[in-house]
Amino acid sequence: MLPGRLPGLANFHCALSRCRTSSVKTLRVSSCYEFGPFRLHPPEHLLLREGKPVPVTPKAFDILVLLVENSGRLLRKDDLLKRIWPDSFVEESNLTVNISTLRKVLGRDADGKEFIETVPRRGYRFTATVEELAEDDDGLRSPAGPSRSVEGGVARPSLMEDTAETASVGRPAAPPAAKRSKQIALAAVVLLGIALAAFSYALYRRESAGKLFSAGPHSLAILPFQNLRQDPDSDFLGFSLADAIITRLGYVSALTVRPSVAVQKYRNQALDVGKVAADLKVDTLLTGNFIRDGDHVRITTQLIDAKSDKILWRRTLDLKYADLLTLQDDVAQQIIRGLELNLSSSEAGRFHGTQSIDPLAYEYYLRGVDLYSRSDFPMAIKMLEKSAEMEPDYALTWAHLGRAYTANASFKFGGRDQYRQAQAAYQKALSLQPGQMEASIYMANLLTDTGKAEEAVPLLREAVRTNPNHAEAHWELGYAYRFAGMLQESVSECERARQLDPGVKLHSSALNGYLYLGRYDVFLASLPAEGDSAFDEFYRGFGEYYKKDWAQAEQHFDRAFELDPSLFQAQLAEAFSFAIKKQDGPGLKILRDAESKIEARGVRDPEAAYKLAQAYAALGDKASALRVLRGSIENGFFCYPYFAADPLLDNLRHEPGFEQLMTAARERHEAFKRRFF
């Protein structure tokens, strides 16, 4: 809920206003229609076939609505042209093409007849039986009521109304004054009753919303939008527009929003709301679809309460393609109102206007975000660089460009140059928009990975202060603490992250704090269920290795290497597997090849280097183990409490130089502890 708004009173005043202005409808009601296997929603510009969206171009959709609303009646061609293309001269062939399109979309009814009949030289008639349904503010649908009958077409009023067709029937004579007074009094009583009912309903909604949403931060997943047209060139909008809304809501502390990486697997899928919500562990879902027609985009979104499968609200936006940037603000504000969230003054201030950007530059930005999600980091970089070149003052472009540089440096061995480019991009983003959430979190991760945990912590603490329910911010703070040896604090932050979002960093980072504290069973239980992730299989084997369950460890290590032999962790897994088999030669070759590649390309991850030192020690190469351990500590992994107790370093403890390395790690760990704790 926005500050200063009381939903009960606001709804009461709206209901009262409607009562004053209309004696026919006291609640805002729109109609949808059912015919054959189809349901037509004019307000949402949505056609469903057996519950699944059917792509229809905007003009064809408008024609369909007119035909359905006038089912059984002849609509003349010239009338259709005037209604669909007002104030424009359009040839009849345009109408013919759209009718042909509709026939292809609708197919034939159960009796093999077409839904649209052509009356030669005159016009068209919709021939199917149509049922009109009422649809209220809450998205609840019901038949229009017993006073409506269906006769060969759309359900129509069975009582005469003041329309063009019924006006000729005539009106009854005006009642005497006394009778009119009684009718006015009766109407006043009815209106008062309606107003009181509306007020009671508003209070009920408010109380029930409080019961539904008071248990803690509300959890929401925004799923990739579905493209209703088979148009590969616009498919990128589905994920990137959802990501833009996720980003916009990142500052709302009363809301926990699943990150884009958690929802990307639902691209172009038929959705089972209950199953998706259970998978993502959320209580609300935002789903949507879009269709692009030249320079226009029609976007329909709906917010769903996953527990009741109730639609909390729907919204359809018709935008010029150049105005796509307004979508994130509009939908984000609708979500805030729909969930009746309370915003702080600083949070509310963030929704007063969005940083502008050239429309073409924004398209390059959206394409870059989509390509990153598909792990095409080189092309993502090209798109984002082009966006930044065209619009150098848009902070989010620089934040995502930095993330793409970082991923390419780490996963594609882009190396030291791209780490530098990433840091420069993050700094540019923060100079343009200080405190920008994405830039702060991404840059902090880079700083931790490149040995600068002391610089990462202030950024992350500010992010957590800004939004204490941002799961990724808590996770990255726990990650930085782990590098510095603050293990219990690290575990607390990561546990908090997983409470907020059970899927945060689930397949890209492990809760190593448990492992470093010697809580091996808890560590193994924290990993995802066994599957096809080489990263997860390595850590499963690593936990079993610490427990000295050699057979299980070897099985998981071999499985990791089988799944992805190019992954660094999988190469470590195979080296540990050779150590279990007492086959030092092949294991050492794997480690040396991996180390050579890391050194040549300047890949920086001192925690991963520490595991390389452990593997060298397990295979008996103490000199290499000490060399890599020194590099790990000097480059920023100074987890001294873990080092002091780690059994995998036991065969190094009496080697020359080992104590000096431990002293360096302890001093930096203690300095970090004094500074931040």
C-alpha cells in the first residue's frame, strides 16, 4: 500500500461514487465471452483456447470482439471499416485479410462449420452460440444472470432496455408524484444498502489481505512473459521485460522477489500455477504475455495468489515500442497496490520517475539481458556495449555489462582484462546512480573474488540495509565473510538468504561455511537433490571426502567429471578421484593443466585456488600445494579458522614456510574482524 492510502475507505468512496452515477451497475463489471472451446476477454485483449493463449493481431482481435458482441447479427462491411479504422481511409481488402486470419485462428466448430459466415456483398455474421460472463474487479467470473437469455448467439437482456432497437417499443407513462416519491425513497434505501455493503466488503478485503500477507515478507515470482506471436526476433522481450520488473522491485523491503536466474527455466512453457509456486516457494506469481505488431506492443499481466489460484488483478497495456521503459514502473506499482505493501519514504521516492534512455539503446539493453540469461556472454557483451555507446548515462546498462564481463572472465576464461573492464563498468554504474542495487551486489561479488573482501562488505551492508529482504545481498555478504574467516557470521547470512529465497545461488554456489566449520552432514543436506549439475556433484563428493567415505566420494567425483569435464570444479573432482585410487600421476597432470590455464588467462578466484592447493596436497605434491596456497592467501582468501583446522592441509603443516602463510592469513583475518565486528 502506498503511504497515506487506506484501502477500506478508498474502496468505500469509489463504491459510493459508482452508486451515485449509475442506477444499473454498482460494481465495475466487464464482460468476457465463451464460444466453443474459446474464451474471449476484451478488456485484456486475450483469446484463450482451452485455457491457453491464442495469438491474434490487434486489428483481427478488435474485429472478433465486434462480431462476438453482435453474434447472430449481420455486420456490414462499411460499418466494420468505420469501427475498426476510424478517421482512416482503408481499403476493403484489409478487412478481408483480417477475417481470413480469424478463420485460420478459430478453425471450425464441433459440427465442422466456420464461426464466421460471409454474407456476399454485404458483410459478416458470427454464427456460434456465445455465452456472456460477468467479470468483476477481483477477476471472478459468473454467468450474466437468469435475466439474460441465449438465442442463437450472444446472451442478451430479456427485459427491454433503452437501446436503438427497443426505443420504438415505447415507454410507459410517468407515474404519479406520490408514487414517484415512494420510488425515490426506495431507491435511496437501496443505494444506502449498496454503499454499506461495499464498505463492509472493502473492510473484509482489507482484513483478509492482512491475514494473507501478515505472516512475513511477501514472496513473488515474476515469470518470463509469453510471446503470443511466432516471432523469434521479439522473443527476447519475454525474459528481459520480466527482469526489468524484478529489478524495479529490488528496493521494496516488504517483498521478496525471486531473481531472474530462478525463473528463466519457465520460458515458453505451459504453466501450472500451483506447481510453479511450489517449485519456487512463493505465494504469488506474476504471469504475462505480449504481442508485438510493428511499432506497437500489447502486454497483458496478471497477479495470482498461488494458494487460492485467485487472480488478484489483471492489466493490459497498449504501448508504443519506444515506450517500453514505462512498463516496469506501471507493473511494479500495480503489484505494490495489489498486495497492499507499505513503502518507506525512501522506497516510495524511487518510484517517482525512471531514468530515461533512447528507445534503441533500451532495446540493445534488453537483448543483452536476455543473452546473458542464455549464457551467451560474448554476444551479451556486444549488445550491452552498443547500448552503453548510444546511451552512456543509463546506470543499469553498465551494471549488467559488468556482470557479463565478470561471467565471461570466469566461465569462458576471459581473464584479467575482463575483470578490469567489469570493475570499471560497476564503478560507472555507481557513479551514475549511487547505491544502485544490482551494481552494488555484482561489484561486491567481483571484489570478493578478486581478493578485496574488505571493499565488498560496505557495499553489501548498505544493500542489506536498503532492503533487508533481498536474498542475494545476504548471500553475497555471507560469501565475503567466508573469505575473511568469519564463518559463523557467514553461515547466518547465507541461512537468512535461503530463508528468504530457498533457491538463491542454489546451483552456482554452495554454503561452504558449514563445510569449513566441520558440519559435514549439514553441508551435504544443504546441497540440491542429486541431478545433472557437475558443480553440485563435485561438492557432494567433497563433503563425502571430508567424511572419509571414499567410495561415495569417488562416485560423485567421477560423475561430476562425466557431466562437464571442462568445468574447473569437475577437473578438481577427477583429481581427487585419482587421489582416492592412489593414482597420483594422472591426477597431477589434470591439476597442472588447469593451473597453467588459470595463470595464462589471469582467472582470479582465491577460494577455488585453495581447493587446488588441497588437491595437490592430497596427491602428494607438497611444493605445488604450498605455492598455490600462498597465491590463494595473497589474493584474498584468508579464512584462517578453517586453515587452522583443515585436515586436508595436515601433511603440509611441518613444511618450511607453512607457518608464515598461516601468520599472514591470521593477521588479515583479525584485522578484518576488528574493522567490521
